Amino acid sequence: MTIKVVMIGPYAIYPNGTVPLRMVPMAEALHSKGYSVSIILPPYDNMAESGKEYSVRGVKIYNVHIPKGFSIRTSPLTKHISIANSVVRKALELKPELIHVFVPTGMSGLSAMILLMRKWFRLVKIPIVLDIDDWFGYGGFYDNFLVQKSGIRYRLVKRQQDWLLKHISVITTGSKTLQSLVWSLGVSSDRVFYLPNGPHRFEPASNALDIEAIRQTYGLKDKHVILLYTKFSELSVKKVIDILRIAKSELGSLALLVVGKGELREDEELLQLAEKSGLKESVVYVGWVRVDKLPSYLTIGDVAIYPFKDTLLNRAKCPGKLVELMSLGKAIVADKVGQIAEYIQDEKSGILVEPEDTRTFAQSLIRVLEDAELRKKLGQNARERIWRSFNWNELVSVAEEAYEVANSMEMGS
């Protein structure tokens, strides 16, 4: 018998990571086990998706309509609630046997709150599971981005997260730190399931000629290439430049290939600091890359670096970009922070460095750049580890267990 699951997401499938890196591959794995899975999204951050419906490898994606002029930051709460109601109506229209909501804040958090209220008034009787892959409380996401702009918004978001975590029956978490944080709110351990990110299938990389053309375009031929694949908020720009300076002083001919864009203009800060440090010619900044071209750019890097500030926010993350790099077989030097140490086995599937030890990080990078056999071993082991130990076809059994608990709690209520 097919079980119908509806997943509710926080925003469009692109450009943010939760939907394509977590929701879609989880849904695909459930679909391969016989579940009927649909995803409903409020694409306020990508208005071109508004109202569109399509399928991704057997998973139906529904984008609710977003009114013109809507802004997540400036539109009144009534408009947010209206869109969240549209999400809930679409979810119930599909007659699911279980709803899995991703991200306990913002639009998906509002949708979860509306669903809970409907349950309390006995308008619906559907088990709800909540997924959290970022920490939105003190020391978390909104400390970094919104508290300086709107203390009221920050407090509301924190309360929304904490309220939902306490009231929804079952919770899946993207990291062990998040699991502990949820426990700290008084949520019983039998309701919380650790469900980390796994790899997803990239489209094949471009052929060797195309990759060579990219190298030629950016002047990367005959250079060691250090890959930084990032959205910047998780790292120290100064540390990146310090690592580059030390590596260049010993190796000479190398380049830092930066793929990604800063949310708060950190990319501009990186380029300015590179220029002040006399490293402008060694930094190749390409910004965001189209999804179909991404594997080619990531292939070019000889070694990927993953500097990660040691903060509660970063410890709580389940870094999807690291998973992507490992799935492609990249040799990686990374800071030993939070979930990174769950993925990378030091000296086997990557090199781990104690955070804030910039010189050891740079020396480890130099060692891997100079040793082709070590790069090959680390890359092969990284790919094997992520596909074997964190494969979605295996991880999804955790989701199934969470669903069974949620169903039993619903029947017993």
C-alpha cells in the first residue's frame, strides 16, 4: 500500500540549499521505497517559480502563487499568513497520510503552526513531523543576520522555533548538535531523530575540453588551484586570505578559485582584503554558478578548503556543500567543527584542523597540494565514505522510523 507524504518547504527550490540538498533527495529515496511524495514550496525568493508545477525524478513539486510585490522582510504579517494558508490548503488538497515540514521558522513555520491549530480544533487528523537543519535561537542564525536590524523579528523567530519544537510530535535534525539543542528544550529523546544530509546526484560534468576552456578563461592553466565553495557566512574572510598568503609564500604559482556569493557582501570584503594583501591576482572569483555547470567548476580545484568558524550556528549546521565536495571525490582540508567531524575521518577522507589554527590549516593544505598520491587517496576515500555511510537510500530509514513514531502518537491521541 502506497503511503502519501507531503513535504512543506521554506522557500523555492533554488537558490537556497535546504530544498535541493535535503528535501528533494530525501523525497526521491522515499519514492524509491514506494512512498508517494509531493513537495509544496512558497517561492518568495524566486518569483519566476510562482505557481509552477513539475516533477523531479518522480517527486511532484508544487509552487504556490506568490503575489507581486511580496517581500519576506517588509510585507505585513497578514500577507505571510495568507501565503502560509495557501501552502496548507494545497497540502490538505493532496490528502496526505503524513506531513513533513522543513524549517521551523518563516513561511514553513507558519504553515506548521496553522496545521497544529487545525489539529487542535479537530479539523484535521494528520501526523506532522518537523525537520530542523539550522539553529534559529540564541547564538544561531538570526543572531548573525537579523538581530542588528530588527530585535522584534529576531525574538518572534526564536519563539516560533521553540514553540514548534515543543508542540510538534516528532522532530528530525540535520546534526547531532541540533539534536542536543532540541533535547535542551525539554523534548524527549524518543521524539528526536538524527537525520544528516546525504549526497545527491549531480548532472555529469562537462567534458575535458570544456573544463580546459574554463581553466584557460580564468588563467588557471599550470597552477595549483585551491577551491573555496561557500556562501561566506560560515567563515572568516581574513582567515581565507591568511591561508592563501602562507600557501603562496611556499608554493608560488597557485590560485584560489571562489565559487559562491556572500549574503552580506563578504565576497567584496574578500576581494578588497586580497588586494590590500597583494594577492589580487591569485584570487579568481566566479560567484554563483549555474547548477548544470557547477560540477565542472568544482572539478577544477586540486584541493578544496572548508574553513568554518567555531560557533554554535556552525556546529548546528549540516553543511551541504561539504557533502557535495565529498560526493565528487575532492581532497578537502577543513576545520574540525560540528558535523564536519562526523563526515570527514581525519587523514582518511580528508584533513581536519583544530579551528583558529590558521598556520596548521595552511601547512596541511600545502602538504596535500604537493602530494598527488595523498590527494587521490583522500578524494577517493571521501567519495566512498559519503556514498556508503551517508547514502540517502540508507538514511531514509531514519525518516521512516520517525514517521512510524508520529503515526503511533497520532493514533494514541
